[in-house]
Amino acid sequence: METTPTTRAPRPMLHRAGQPDSDLPARLADTLVDVRPAYLAPPTLRSTASAARTLRAARWRPLEAPADLGREFHHPRSRIVAVVTDYSNERSQDALIASGPGWQAQFSARVPDEILAHAVAALVDHAENGPADADPEAALAGLAEAGWSGAHRREGAVEAIAPDSLAELRWGPDEDTREPSMRIIAASPHSNPWYAELRGAVPAQLTEAVLAAMASPAPARRRLREVPAGLLQDLDITPAQPRAAAATAARPSPAARAAALGAPIISSPAPLGSDSARRAR
């Protein structure tokens, strides 16, 4: 029997990425900028399209899901299922829901492109290679190195807070079911929150990918028009820098993967403008 993800009641999205800002000069709208921290970067209209392409390229079977859910993908040789929601569907609460025997993961509609992309890549990795050498505990140590307070286990649980206090992570037995559970919430006072929730025997690659993405100092890359004006006071926005060369190791260390997970993603192919922006701290 196929394992089918469950969903919660849909809710309207209060803000759409890519919505134009009337105060933004047209000459700056398509300027590429690097956004830090990446976990506060707004999602783009193409965030879930990239996730769906990754699953198609890995030959997961696409099935038509109910209209409110988007597109459902089944791995051809396992019971892993992923539902990717069309981001333009304002009724949807979740951008990605994935499940397998004994586990489920949900990523809400406002999760940044980068975290969503690497969560999907981790699902593909697990489906093809099994646990491999994924090391979630090393990724947790990466959070501590990145300045997250509480990023260590105490009595079997983790309660960590980002250096800017705008994201928090809880990882440990669920208070009601006692099954393994991880929940991440990120939000600024000027944006809607997003969450990721992993429950049960979640694949190690997926847990590692989410932790490492949150710890990575690498920026998200956006067009300036994609960053709501209200977020500018919470983000460091700088002119986009050239991408670093890709690592050549066949299987990089958890620390190397942590850096790669935050690599900037260009969300749309508009031409680079002549101006750049930087917000002074």
C-alpha cells in the first residue's frame, strides 16, 4: 500500500513572493542581491517548480493529486511519496509534504527556495542510496558553530535559537506520542512565519539537509523586487557575488555539505540591472 501524506486545513497566504513594491524604482527591480540570513529570504513564485523538476529528473512517478494539493510524486522502488504544491495556489498551507513508512515531513508554503530545494534533493538521495553516511549530529554541531544557542542535546532533546532570535528549532521526543520529532519555525516581526516539521523515523539525509541549510552562512539570491520592503530591516542585502566553485569530492563531509546547501539560487532569468543595493546595519 502506498503511503500518502496527510495535510492540514488550507489557509490563505497573506503575501505572495514577487508582488511588486510600489516604492521600488523600476531600474532596481531586477537587480540581483544576496540575502542573509538565507532562512529569512522570501520564497519565489518558482520555488516549488524547481522541487518538482528535481523529482521528475530522478524519475519519480508524477500522479495527479486533488486540486488543492498540487502534484504527487511516488518513488518507483519504494513507498516514499512527495506532494509538491503549486506556489500560486493561495489556498495551500504546505509547499512540500513527504512521507514514507513510519515518517512524515512538512514544509510550509513560505519556506525559502534553498531549504525546499535541498530537502527534495535529500529525499532523492535517500531513496536511491539509503542512509549512506549522512550525519545529522554533525549538522547539529554546525548549528552550534554558526552561533545558535542551545544547539546541543540535553536529556535527549535540543532547543536551539538562531543568533538573531528569528528562528528556533526543537528536536526530541514528541510530548504526546514520544516519537522522534523536529520542528523549525522562522519569522521576523515583519513577515509571515514558515515552519518545517519532521516526525517519526525521518531519513537521516533529510534531517541533515534541513539542519545544515539552517546553519549555512551562504546567502540566498533574489531579484530585489522579490524582497518585501518590510523585510529590509531584518536582512543583510548586498550586491550578488560570483558563485564559489563546486566541490569536487565525491561525497563531501557534513561541514562541506552544510556550506553547499546554502548556495544561492537565482529564482528567475531576468537580466541583471546596472545598480545594486546594500542595507546598512
